[in-house]
Amino acid sequence: MRTSLNEIKEIDDHVLGQTAPDDALLFEAKRIINPSLKYKVMWHKQTLTLVQQYGRNSLKAEIETVHQKLFSLPEHAGFRQKVMRLFGKR
């Protein structure tokens, strides 16, 4: 792997808490010595947050699409009635 890929993997492992305690301590020392590493970690965290949010939004959109199909298409009327009976007022 190239040096930059090794650094990205090291940052990713650190951010995700997947490093051994001694490696985590070494990484923290590198962050103190190398100020640019501090910014790389910050941007990596922000990128992971954005990717996670995008995944959540995509999943919500997919669930909504399935919901719309199940509760609006005539071929799913039987399923719709069963669900309504399950969750209807008793």
C-alpha cells in the first residue's frame, strides 16, 4: 500500500476505535508531533459522519418507496388489509 493509504487506514482504525491501546498511544503522539494529522483526523471524522448520514437517508428513501408500493398498489391489497387488522384499534 502507498504511504497515503497506510495513513488513511491508520486514521480510520483510530477513529473507529479499532487500534490496540499501544498503537492508539503512538497515534496520539504522532498527532501531537504532526499538526496536519490533527486536521486529517477531523476531516476523516466529518467524512464518516456524512457517509453515515447519506446511508441513513438512502435507507429511509428505500423504505418509503417500499411503503408506498405496499400501501398503494392494488396487487398488495391483501397484505395491506392484514397489516391494518394487526395494527387496527381493538
